[in-house]
Amino acid sequence: RVNRGRSTVHVSRERCYVPCSRPSNRIQSNDLPEAERGHPMETKTFTSASASKFIKSLENEKELLLSREAENSTYVRAQGETEEPPEYDYAATRAAVDQIDDKVRRIRHAQHAFNATAEVPGEGMTVDEALVALAQMNAKLAVLARLRSAQAKKRVGQGWGNTQGVIEYEYANYDVERAAADYAELFQCIADMQLNIDLVNQTQTFEVEL
């Protein structure tokens, strides 16, 4: 309940409520009542790399649950047959899927908060900024790859408008050797930055309450 002047706004906390992002690297434990969480919270420590692997395992677990649900939530029985339906619990399955989604959301939030504050050694920027820079550098590298592959001068085929048989040449309007040198330098910069990002992802840790 929030008072704003004369009006009163009632804020509902439904089961589908997604907590707002917090600036810290640690997710708070009181976002949902214990009865809705269904299990006591525990603090887990991750590196960014191990968090990504754990998220992958959770997504695989969710995929398996949904696959079993799709298979067992309906069944066919001929008239007069007494075969028992396959084992399936709607409420339990939905609760298990919601629990996995909650864990993934908490870990991803903590991972994003970590990336926003963790410094990449030797780069003078945080992990999330370095990831943006890395994408920009790779885009620039693709341009330089095209420019460095050009020939300073090459003969072009005779066009339809060239009826006099004049030999034509196409010239690079820039220094091709410089483009090649810039490509090599940028390629090394990208490799160095990726190694520094990997070092952070594999050594620095953050905590998540799950």
C-alpha cells in the first residue's frame, strides 16, 4: 500500500510477481513468502562461468519436466479398458517449473549485477561494458577483413558501355597495407580482451540466494 497525496494505491503481490532488480550482487531471500517458495533458501556462490553452466542444467531439467508433461498430461483409453492413466500431477509439475524459473531469474539477475560492477583487468571497464566493446570490435574486424583483402590495383572486366576496348583498372582509395596492419592489431586486441573477460568469469565470484 502506497500513499500518494490524497490517493491510495494498493500494490498486489501475486504469485507471478517478478522482483525488481537490485544494485547489489546478492539476491535477497524475502522476495517471496516461504510457503510460496516451498523450500528454505540457501546461499550459493558462483563464478559467472559456473552460473551459466548451472542455468543450462536448470533449463535442461525444465525441458525434461515439460516433455514428460506433454506426454503424460493426456492419454487415450478405449471404451471398456481399465488401464490406469500415466503418472502426472498438474500442481506439482507447475510448481516445479515455477521453482526452476525463479532460480534462473535470480541467477541471471545476480550475473547481470556482477557484470555491471566487476572490473576487467587491463581494460579499464566493467564486464558488461567490455562485452559491448567486444561486439563492436568484432564488427570493425569484419570491415577490416574486407578492406585488407582488396588489391591496390586490379584490372576490371570490359563493361557493356566500354565499346572502344579500353583497358580499365580499379584502384583502392586507401592504404591496403595499413588496413592489413590495423586488422592484425585489432585481432590481437580482441583476443587479449576475451582472455581478460574469461579470467574474470572463471575466478571472481558472487552470491545468490536460491
